[in-house]
Amino acid sequence: MFVRTVYATGDPARLDRTLEGLRAEAVGLLSAQPGYRGYGLFANRELGIITMGSWWESEQAERDSDAQLRGRRAELLAPFGGTATQERWEAVVAARPAQAGPGSWFRLTKFDLGRAQADRVAAAFREGALPAMQRIDGFLGGSMLINSEDERGAVGLLFADKAALVASRGPVAEARTRAVAAGGAVLQSLEEFEVILLDLPQQP
């Protein structure tokens, strides 16, 4: 599958208004597009950050949907009054949660890698880090996204609630350290977000 993500920053005082608009319209807009496979909306209320990702069955479906929706997306983000960065990825590993939503939490890690390292990095996550995380209480699911052209990657992990997220920090750090060493990636950032909305339609 292919994924489009948006990372937006703005005034924390305007965050709730922006989230209300996205909650009201995003799933309807996205699910009307061919090839739609899911959507997640996440926020850091203190810092004023919104990140979201939509999942698509093919690269063409992702690009076609972007052409249709980019104008309305900009309008929905306008109240936030900040910056917005879009990225495209391929999902190389995905363990979808059975359910998650308000009350759940999300950890996002981004890293750099060489083009020749993509398969090794994915294998390190699939065979090492992910099984270790699946043994952690409160872990719901996770995925690895890679953009080989830009030599970047991201890992997103979902937890049942904030307590589970906090308790996981030590075990996940250990698994992450091993995976980074095995795959040869260079860690760039680690962030944690409240889950605002998660739409996981049944796969055909």
C-alpha cells in the first residue's frame, strides 16, 4: 500500500477548531476516492502539531486522490495558520490494529537510510522490532513507511492509552536501538501524539 502524510504546525490555540473541521470532513472526502484504505489523524495539543496519513491501494490511487483533494485539505488546515509539509511513502511493513481511536496514543519515529538499505531496514523491523513490540502490554499495531527516492523512512506505533505509551518507552527504545543497528538507519526524530481519529475500513 501507499501512504500520503501531512505534518502541520500552527497556533495551539487554533488547533481544536482545525481538528473539528478535519474530523467532520476528512473520512468522507477520502473514502469517496477510489483505492482508499484508511486514515489516521493525530495531534500534539501542547506544541500545536497535527499529523495525518491516508492509505491507498496503489501509487496511482494516492496521486489521483491528492489531485482531487489538495485544495480542500488546504482550506481545512487554513484555520491553523501555520506550515504544512506533505510526504509520500510505500508501506513496507504493516500490522494494522483491530481497533483504536480517541484515548489511544501514537508514536512516530523518522529516520534516514540509503536506497540500498531499504530491504535490510524493513527486515530488521519486521523480524526483530515488531515482534518485540507485539509483546508489550497495550501495543495495538504499527507500520514502517519508506520513501526510497528521498532516502527516508518512518515508523508509526499505536498504543491503547497514554499509560501504555509511557510504559512502553523503555522496551521500545531497546527494540529500536537493535533495529537501527541491524538495518543501518540513522534516527532523526521521535514524537508522540494523541489519536484524534482512526478509520480502518475492512480490506477487500
